[in-house]
Amino acid sequence: AFAAYAAYYYFSNLSVDPITGEKVMIDKTLTVEDEKALGLQAYQEILSQERPVDPNSQIAVQVRDIAQRLIAKIEPVEVEMAQAHGLQPQHLSRGFEWDVSVIDSPQANAFCLPGGKMAVYTGLVPVAQNADAMAVVMGHEISHALLRHGAQRMSRAKLEQLGQMAGAMSGMDPGMMQTVMAAYGYGSALPYARSHETQADEIGLLLTAAACFNPQEAIPLWERMEQAK
């Protein structure tokens, strides 16, 4: 019964992403508005716990300028990618309410939540070193939101829960359950997460180039990022 429902859930929630042209599973009950609400809630919680820098500071102004240039090219890239796959663009970004903050933290990190709420940590600045590399990172994070990777992971988590429930009801002992989930993680979950990162890399570089930043800066950027770790 669990297997039958899992199969039904999977196939009934499949759709084709017009940006990548790939089939993805997103729960149809999870709307873009739901994602935006979750993104806004997470963003407000983060800003209440972290230390945003003065929005008029030089770094904040520079980061907003990079973000604005990338955002301006989202729709052309969405349209071009959809046309390349023979599909109609969803224009997902039209409903986004963009906001960009710079957070005072040594983390070399950035994020873009569903709905367009973004943040860059000051620890990323010395690693990026220039606007082109910063645009590579921000374009990557924006792409995660455009591709609805968060919604895909939430939908996949439901399937994982079904598997755990089936295992528990079948009388599988905790040790065996842990072994099965570990095997699942290495065989399916990790490659799945890696594919999301690869997609965000590709679309992010297209955004970077479209906004007239140099995508070649991605190579030394990720080398510096690896060294920083």
C-alpha cells in the first residue's frame, strides 16, 4: 500500500521545468505563494538573529547593485531557456519580492530564499575579491530559487517519510532501518542534491554572463573557496 501510494504521489506530481527541460517532482499542493511565505518567515528569523550591516555602507550598495543587474536579466534567461526546450516560460520571478541584505559574519556564504529574499555574508567578500566572482555566487543562489529546488526537496522528503513509515510498520529493526537510510543517502539523496548544485551552477553562469559579468571568474573563485575551507 505504501509503495502504491508513493508511486502515485511521484507520478501525479511530475512536471517539466521549462528552464532545465527536465522532469521534476513538486507537490502540486505546495504553491509558489506558500514558498514565498516560508521564505519570508525564514528571512525575518535570520535577520532577527544576525547583524545586517548599514544598508548605506559601501559593501551593501555594491551587493545591491550586483543583485539588481542579475535580477534584470532573469526574465530574458527564463524565456531563452524555455524556448530552447520548446516550452513556455513560467515567469516565476515576476511574483518575487526582492530584498537583499549584507550580514556581518565571517561565513563565506550567501543565500536566496524562495520569493527573492537574499543575503550575502561579509566573510564572502575577501574570498570573492571582485564583483564578477560575487555575481557568480549570487547568480548561483538566485538559480536555486528560480528552479524551485526547495519545493523539490520538500516533496522528496515526503517520499522519504513514506519509506520510513513503511519500514517501521513492517517490523524492521532500528539498526536495519539506519543501514537502509544510509544506503539511500549515498545512492540517491547525495547525487540528487549534487544535481541541484550543478543546475544552479549552469543557470547562475548564464545569469552572470547576461548581466555582463565575467563568468570565467567562477574558476578561480571556487579554487579560493576550497582553500578558504
